[in-house]
Amino acid sequence: MQQNKWFGIAWPLVLAIVAVVVAIVVANGQVSSKFNNADRSQALWAIQPGLGTVMIEYDTRIGNTWWSVDAGNWDMAAYQLKEMTEIQEVGEVTRPGRADALKKFEQDSLEPLIAAVKAKDKAAFTDAYDKAITGCNKCHGEQKDNAGNSFKFVKITRPADTSPFSNVDWQGQ
């Protein structure tokens, strides 16, 4: 009889625990789906920055990297490149259609820049920087907006002076 008393108490408790665990797993899956899939009908997704906003910071930081190396400030250059990688990740998440191109740029262009800065090799940095600029402009020409137009009018150059955006060729093409 004693055994039945505990069984009568334990069974509903076990059932309640299983129900809570199942509810948590289901809710977690639903929340994860909402946060990890772009859904422009959701307010937080709708206000995410476009890639143009991300690129403004990217441009500023790549210019800052140039001036940092020019001044021999390798720590600042390393910091700028770290921040470029992080802002690129924002672009990959908020604009998943551009993620492959961004990841390719990171591999082909940022990694050589990071290696040159880590080695404190100005010649390797200059070579990697020029290749990165070529990569930027190539990507701008290859990527298309929703209407099928490229961004080739966005042409990046070596910075000419330390004023903001001096490394943008406003005449383009």
C-alpha cells in the first residue's frame, strides 16, 4: 500500500516535469526560428541596417587601417581589422543573400591583411591592401540590387588624406 501512495504522488510529478521539458524545447525552437530566419514582417528584422550602412563603417575602418599602418600603429591596424570582421558578420546576418560574397571577401582579402598586420610587414600589407581594394570593386560590380543593377558606381581607392571618406572615388567607374 505504501508503494502505491508514492506511485500516486510521483507519477503526476514525473508527468508534469516531462510536460515542462517538452514545452521548453518547443518554445526554444520557435524562438530560435524567429531570431535566426530573416522575416521582414517582424519589426526588429525590418529595422536592421542595410548593407550600405554596414559598408560605410567598413570603408571608414579600411581607411583607418591604411593610416594606422602608415603611422606604424600596428595595434590600431589590428583593431580596425578585427572591427571590420565583426561589422561584416552583421552584414552576413542581416543580409543573408550577400553572406557568401562577404565570406569570400573575408577569406580572400581580410585574412591576408590580418596576416600582414600581425607580421608588421608594411610591404605585404600594401600588397594585400591593394588586392582588397580590387576585391571591393570587383564585388561591387558583381553584386546586384533587386532591380538587377550592380553597385559598380561604388569605387574604392587608396585613401588620399585623413579626412573622412577620402578613399572613395566620387566619380566612380
